[in-house]
Amino acid sequence: MSESDVLKVLRDFLEQEVIESPGSDIQPDTPLLELGILNSFSTMRLTSFIHRRFEVEIPPEDMTGRNFSDLRSISALVTRLTAASDSERQP
């Protein structure tokens, strides 16, 4: 899955499950932490969704503000983790 596809999936989740306002126009660079869209509870929900949807665990060292500051950074993190996971699964 491309990073832009991951971004769309994550945007849809945030709009429907966190903000509860589909079509709220979250942009890839919207500052999710600064605006309070992501807080401890919503970040926990998001990481749980990422685990279920993309079948990856986010290591504690990757749970940083830089990786969760906006959709672009979260998408890059998920893309990196899924690529690493895929390469580990291949014989």
C-alpha cells in the first residue's frame, strides 16, 4: 500500500472515529497534536486501529510527537513499519 493510500485510510479513521465529522478537511500537514485532535486517548485508539488495519505494532521508541504530529508523519511511520514487517515475512 502506498503512503498516499495509508494517509487516506488514516484520515478517514480520524474523521469518522476521533473527530466524528466526516469531511472535516484534515490536511496531511494539519497539526494534530497542537490542535488537540490527538491526545492520549485518541492516540491510543489510533494506534490500536493501525495495529488491526495494517497488522503492525508501533514500538515504544516510535511513539514520539514527531511521528504523530500530522497525518503525513503518521503515514510515513506506518509505511515504514509495514515495509519492515513485509520484508521480515518473506522467506
